Amino acid sequence: MSFLILVGSTNPAKTDAVKHVCEQAFPGCGVRGIDVPSGVRAQPIGEPETALGARNRARAALASEPEARMALGLEGGLSEAGELINCVVLVARDGRENVTWGVRFPLPPAIAARSLGGEELGTVMDEVSGLTGSKRKLGAVGILTQGLYTRAEMWKGPVACVLMPWLHPELYGVPAAPGDGSRTA
């Protein structure tokens, strides 16, 4: 293993997405999920709270393991308008941070109202779909697209995008970290 990357979650939908992307971006890296608190409500509302949850997860994961080079926090939330939103924050040992956002889509009005009222979206989706633990598998996006697009697939895009400054440091005006082993185009 060339270096360790942590994910501030043990949810397979999140850890699988990070592992899939990071192992391609940094061949030989190790990826490990770790259970850390988000520091926000179980169902974050709004972009600021969702981003804070992602940042808190990334920072807590990195602080928990001195050998890790970077950590990612992934947090799903709802906009005040009832849209599903998702944020990824990468915090590196050298102090650099990057934030990206994933797909955004409107939830069915009754589901959005319940979640905006304080119920966690995963619990509501389990009840509506008859599934158990849907947030660890299909997620709301997978249920609403009838499996055409799963929660793990949804996370891959913003995870890949959060890596951009590490994949192309010369374009972002930052020095490359020695031994990253990152891909070149």
C-alpha cells in the first residue's frame, strides 16, 4: 500500500464509491471507512449544514489515524426546497481541502415534507419502499430510479471531482505531494 485514504463513514454506499475511485486514481492506495460523527443533525437541511457534516467527517477521520494521507467526508442532505443534495469534502494531511457537490434532484413532495420535518430520509425511504437499510444500498436515488442509478454510483462523481487538485496540481497551482502515485492523463 502506497498510502492510506480514510472515509468518514462505514456506510458501504459511501466507502465502495471512494474505494472504486481512489484505487483508480492512486494505484496501490488503501481505503478504509471509519465511523465518525458528522456533528450535524441525522438529516442535514441546507447546503451549509450538509457541507459542515461532510467537513466534520473528513476532519475527524483524518485526526483518528496519523498514518492517513487524506480523508473524505460524504454527507447527504436536503435543500430547503426538498431536493436531495450531497457533498464531498477531502481534507489532506498537508492542510489542503476541497469541496464538491453531486447530483441534486427533487424528492416526492410527501417524502420531502417528512424529511424537512425532522425524519431521516433513509428511514422514510425504507417505510415507503418496504426495504430495510436502503441508505446503505440503493438509497433514495436508487429507489426513485428503480435501480437505474444507485447511491454508490451517485457518490462516484463528486468523489472523482474532489480529487482534481491532487490529480492535476500544476493546474491548481499547488505542489504535488511526493509519492502520490496519481494517474496522469
